Amino acid sequence: MCKRGIAIPPGVKKYVAAVNAKTYPDPGTKSYSTICENIKDPLLPVKLATFLSIAKLLQPFLVTFQTDVLMVPFLHSELVKMITSILDLS
């Protein structure tokens, strides 16, 4: 999902520009207003890429602990590994 989110902004920028140029009607919704505000952010690609890299680190953790088997004894060590991995990114 996030990979797709990184690929979408150029198309969204074109759409917002077309709405501003009156080529398309203004939807006038709150979600469109939110998109208009956030698409102007020059750091949006960086924020999305950061989110993607953290999501890739969290995914194995979530897969491991979404089970009916008792996993609490392993929780501390896995959390330490995950947090260390996130801190190593910086």
C-alpha cells in the first residue's frame, strides 16, 4: 500500500492543478482539502519513504505475534531487536 502511495503524488498534483485551472470541478470535500494541503509539502516523498522503511521492519514482528500460541515470553527480545533496527536507520 505504501509503495503505491509513493507512486501516486505526481498524478495527484496534476489533478489538483487541473482542478485549480477549472478543467475539472472542485469536489469540495474535506478529504480533497486535506490532499490539497498535504500535496504541497516538499517533504512528502521523504515522509512516505520513511514510513515504508519502518513498515518493512514492523511487518515481520506483526506476523510473528499474530498467533494463538503464547508468545509473551519472546516479546521483550523481539521488541528490542525491532527498536534497535529502527534506531539504526538514522
